[in-house]
Amino acid sequence: MSTGKAPGPDGIPAEFLKHFWSMLAPLFFRVVTEIKNKGHVGGHMNTANIKLLLKPDKNPILPSSYRPISLINTDLKIISKALTSRLEKVVQSIIHQDQTGFIKNRHSTDNVRRLFNVINMAQNSKKKTIILSLDAEKAFDRVNWSFLLTVLGKFGFGESFIQWISTLYNKPKASVTTNKITSQSFTLQRGTRQGCPLSPLLFAIFVEPLAAAVRQNSVIKGIHSSISEHKINLYADDILLYLEEPQSSLEEVFNLINSFSKLSDYSINWTKSSILPLTKNSWNPEHQNPQHPSTTNTIKYLGLNISPNLNELIKLNHDPMLDKVTEDLRRWNNLPISLLGRIASVKMKILPKINYLFSMIPLKPPKQWFQRLDSTTTKFYTRNKKPKISLSTLQKNKDEGGLEAPNFMHYYLANQILYLTEWLNPKEYYNTWLEIEQLDCKHIKLSDLPFITATLKHHNCFKNPLIASTLTAWWKALDITNSQLKTSILSPIWHNPDFKNKKTPLYLKTWEESGITHLQDLFENDKIRSYNNLTQAFDINKSNFLQYLQVTETIKKTTPLDLTTLQPPELAIYMKKISTKSKKLSKIYRALSNTNCNYLPIAKWEAELSITPSTDFWAEICCNTFKMTKNTNLQLIQYKVLHRSHITQQKMHKMGFSATDICSQCTQNTADSYLHALWLCSPVQHFWILITEKLSSILDYRIPLSPNLCLIGDLTMLQPPANQSQSILAALAIAKKTILLNWKDKKSLNINQWQNLLTEFISMEKMSALRKQKKITCFEERWTPFLIALNLNF
């Protein structure tokens, strides 16, 4: 059971049951056994509380604008979850791949990619074709239980499983809470509860007979490819029908749905459904039956505005989204949020919306769109001020001197490369969009496309805008990671436009059937196979020496058959490695963003501190900034110090705002450089002496007076106990905060101010640690010397 969920009417959350499960388990099993024997859930266990959530962009006055969510008692949810885990094991084998909603390893992106491919295919065929978008009326709430149980039986579910479903839907009750007023409970007569773990899968089973009937009905004509017919797309209750011969097909759809509705209580709201013509003269609204759905130029599907012209997708979706993002960030701009908080806000509230568009729509927005988005977020990060740290630096990884602000171009590329990983390793069930794209590639396999050079631009597959977008994103990603798009051992030999003999790509059927498909098959032990070796390894007819010469000589015209020059790009190897893994998007994004460079002003620090550190030194310095504490204010202070982003007298002079660059806060008569302002200035130097002496007294070992330690957090000269390194860095960061608070009057610096800030910080750290016992133990190990020395008792 997942935690952090709202409890049902009994108020008992999952966390409570988890904590006391060893005591409650025997009692719970007795309850489950009694429910099974009686066929009824007793008491208030099967009572839910319905909360109403306002749907996006809906009129809050209308009851139909709200989505009911049932808060179910946790004990009943455990039973439902157990049944769900069993159902998940078989649902893929009984539900057709046309349905992707809430089924493991199936995603809404599959539906949308298929939709765009079908639109492209329909427009190329020039046949009369339409898309019918169906709006189900209260789909989950209208499920007829008798029909559902019958369908479960027809699918071959056992008597015990069906009995459990019947028991859960045996006179369940619910109450409704509106405006903090809860109604009397009432008995439900139909529907699956939105909030029950079983509900999505039961609905998929409930609606599958309708989908099967559409597929099997020969009068309903789907959109045809050369090997298959596409009729229906489902994501739970969101249904699209792809229809040729619209007039006759549509009438048969109406008859079929009416018949299904009489059996199941399922109902379509025809006034909210719509017809989208895909080609010219596909559908004449003047001949439309009054009962027909309305004809429209665009439809809404899974939150996207869909047009039969794929080139309009950016205008219909990305442009309105950018306007909405700009308005949101403008409203949030004056909120008292730090830079780290602003980056987190963009990641949590803006990035998911942008990422959704990138994942669904493969077409690339224009350069100006990305520039406007970057400009808008930069203004939000800096509160409309001139940035002291560039956006490109903020977007880098933390160990490279960045703050991991989202790079929207990289997220676009990562989302497109996700489809490329599907080419490399199709899912267990074969996506219909993969089938369509494979047809457009003709003899070239989808899995080989990433390993062929840009000669593909002249191939038939590049006429498919979805394939073209994915390949273009892949080539851009190779460029970003300094990888060269070239022929490699992973490149295919056959039908490859790079390997042509008399203007015709190489192809030897007998060789392919023997297992020779890629350049790597021509090598053994880092050397190209001899003819005899090849014939023995792959059982080829020994009379084919001329074919061997033809293949090798044709390839040599393009690239030398030398293994050292045929190594694939590291990014390509990484894509093959992760193509079967989870969390691929974040891994791809990380691969694109990892430059292995540091964006701190390293040269200035190394010159002023007279250090020549190792390669990993600065990465560790950056990481320590975020390891020392969860306090973002303190992290940001150290981060800005590392980037030398504070304004000194010397910088003011260079900018033309000061007549001199000499420090006015000491008598040294020297330029107020960054090192001088934070370390060498007389009152600052005296302050650091007091700080290091105080820390030495607290920790009972010497803290050296060194700018390496005090300014950039270099712990190598100190090597403190593991549990104290973070507390030392935090105390030194608070010292820098004290200096910055007295930036214009450094003569006012005193250790009492530092001690007060440190006391306040330790107090906040303890409050944060009190949430978990493990954190309390860590807090005590880290801060006990400070608590004793400063006589703190929180």
C-alpha cells in the first residue's frame, strides 16, 4: 500500500496499519475470511466518502463540472489492491492493445503516436476518412454490475475471483461531502468507484466487448495500411474511432453502441462527441443526421488539440501553453521565493506541463518558442533583474556548478529519443504505431535507423514526420554530446543507403537468413573475417566468393573496414543499454546534460588561492554545497560565493558606478577584489580569526585559518570526522552570511551576530530532524559539540 493517501470515513490511514501490522494482521485475516464466507462486507467497512474535484477549465456552478473521488476505508482498499495485483497479471492477455489506459507497460503516448501515424497515413491515401471522438457520459458511474460480472465470466475468470468482485459490489454505500457538509450515506446501484484500485481495470474489462464488436464488425470500415486495419483507440473511457466510408460506417457504429448501451447501461453523449474529417470532402455536414455528432476542424484528445494538419499542432498546443506559462510566472514573480525555490517551482509546476507536450507531440517547436520560454523562466529566476549567473550555468548539474534548472531543449530531445528506444526494443505487446512506422521504413528495420547516417533524409521513411522528428532529435543529441554520426559496427549491411552498389543498396537474402545483418558480423577478434572464416561461421555456400568481394568492396568505398574507426558513439551504446530499463527519460536527459565540465570561475579561484587541484576537486566542492544542509538559504549563499556573484568595489568601478576600485573599509589602500572583500580586508580577516578560534574551541581540534577551507569549503586539509564535516561547512557558510549582511559596513562584524545566526540555524535543523528518529540520531552526532559549547537546550 502506498502512503500519503487520504483515509476513508473511518479516518485510519495506511501508515497506521503498516506500523501496527504485526498485531493487526491476524485480526485482518479473520475479517477477510468472514467476508469471503458470508459474501458481504459488513458494518461501515464498505462505505466510502465522495469528494468532488473541479475539472480543469470548467464552470464551478455546474454539478457536471466536478469529478467524484471515492475515499475508501484502508482495510477495504487492501483487499481491492490484492485483487488488482492478481488482475494485472492477466489483463494484458485479455485486453487488446487498442486499450492502453491504466494497463501495465501501456501508455497514453502509444495512443497519440498511433493517432498521428493514422492521420499521416490517411492523408497520404487520399481516401474519405474521419475520426469519431466519443464522449462517454459518466462512464465509470454507469457500469452495470450484472453485465460486468457476466463479462468476467466470459473472459474465463474463476468463480472465486468473480465472487470477490460481487462481494465488493454487494450493496456498497457512500456519502458526499460538499462545503464541509457530509450527507447521510446511501446505497449505490451501479458504477465503479473512482478511487478504488480495481476501478480502472474493471472498466477496461467492462468496455472491451464494445471494442471487440467494433473490430469484428465488417460493415465498420477502419483506416487501412498495407497489412492491417485501424478502427479504434481507447484510453480508459476516451475513445477514438478511425473510419473509412464514413456514412455507412458511422450508421453501423450508432447501431452497435445503442445495442451495447441496452445491455450495459453505457451511454454516449452525442452532443459532446465530434467528427473530424481527415481529408477533403470526407464528410459533408449538410447531409448530416440531426443525431450525428457535430463536425469540427479540431478535436480534444487526452488534453491535446488535434488537427488533421499535423503542422498545426505547435500552434494549437505549444503556443497556448507558452502563453499560460508566461502568465503564471508573471503572477508568481513577486512571491518571496529564493532562487532555489523558483527553480523548484518551475520543475514542479511548469516542467510537467511542457514535458507532457514534448512526450505527446514529436514535432519540434521553432527556435523562437524555446527562446521565449528560456527568457520567461530567466526573468522569473532573477525577479526581472539582470542575471548574475547565466541560465546555461544554472541548467548544469550541481556537481558541475549548476542548480539543475530545467533545460527545455534537452527535455524535448530526451522525450523524442524515448521513442527511439522503443524502436530498439519494442514492448512485449507490439505497438500498432511501431507497425505503421516499420511499413514506412520498408526493408530497413526500425531498430537500425539510429545507426544509419543522414543519408536517411532521402529515404522513404523520412517522409513520415514522426520518424523524421525522432531521427532529427537523435542527430541533435549526438551533436550535443560531441558524438559523430557515422557508420559503426552497429550499422546494418542490407538496404542501408550508405552502402550502394550501382545506386542500389546491398542485399543478399541468403546471407541475411544465415545471420549476417550488421557490420559487427563481418569481424572476429577485432579483425575482418576472411572468406573461409565467414562461410564456416555462418554456413554460407563456399561458391559465393564474388559476393564476399562485392559486399566488402562496396562498404570500403564509404568507410574503412577497421574496427577502431567503426566504434559506435557512446550515446548510442548507452541508449541500447537503457532501452529496457525504467525511468528512461531522466537517464536520457542526464546523458544530454552531463558535459563533464565545471562552470565555476575555477581559473580565478585557483590563481588567487594558489592551488592546482585534482580533476574531481571542484565537483566535490560543488556537491558539498548541497550536502551540508537542506537549508536552501545557506546553500544559495555558498553557491553564490563559489560563483563570485557578489558586487565588490572593484566590480562597481569596472561597471562605471564608482570612481575608484580601492577598498574603503580598511587602510590597506588596495583594490577591493573578491578575495579581498571576503578574506583579506582587515575587519574581515579579524572576524575569520575569531570564527576559526571559536570553532576550534567547540570541536576540540584546530580549524586552520585558510581561505581554501573558509571560502570554498575545501576539507582536504582538515579531514574531520565524517559526522562533523557538514556541521563545519554550515558554520562557515553562516560566517559568510554574516559578512554579507555587513557587506557595506564590515567594521560592524562581530562574532555574537554569527553565534545568534548559528543558534537559530541549529534550532531549525532540530525541528526538521524531529520528523524521523534516524534524523534525530544524525542531528545529535553532528551538532552535540555545538549544543554543549553554546549551552543550547531546545
